[in-house]
Amino acid sequence: MPIYAYKCESCGHRQDVLQKVSDPVLSTCPACGASSFAKQVTAAGFQLKGSGWYATDFRGGGTPAAADKPEAKPADASAPAAAPPAAAPAASPAASGKPLPPASEAA
């Protein structure tokens, strides 16, 4: 059963009440007897924790829109230039078309 927060507009009395969803809304303040006792809007009483609570984890959900991703910052003119890419590694014998030696000789 949910817990509802009530507040009296006349005297300011606050009370949390455990009620069924089908129970009638309370309207009479238990402190002053005025008929200005009303439900308050409160935060949800549960949290979704752990992995799996993302828009992309549901059937039919795609990747987030590009607008949701942080934008790349433009390069600053005073920042040092990026280093040139490293030289490509030497080609392996398989890539050169030469046959590989037998496994017993490869050690």
C-alpha cells in the first residue's frame, strides 16, 4: 500500500497516511477538524538501480540521439599540434604472400 502525504491548509498539520489506492481521499484534518486536509505531491518512493535501466536496453529502443551526446570542443589555436601517426608495423610473412614455416620451426 502506498503512503500519502497530507497537509492541512488551515493549521499546517502534516501527516503521512498508509492508504489503499481505492480508499477515499481524506479531507478532515485530525488536528483542527477543518475540511482543508489535502494530499501533497511528493517524490516517488522507489529507485531503479543497477544496469539495464537505459533507453537503449528496451526492445525497439535505438541508440540515443546525437543531440544527447556531448559536443566535441573545437581545437584551441594555442594548444600544441597532435603528434604525427607512428610508422606502420612491418608486414607479416602471411600478408606478403610468402608461405608460413611449419609450426615446429616457428619457435
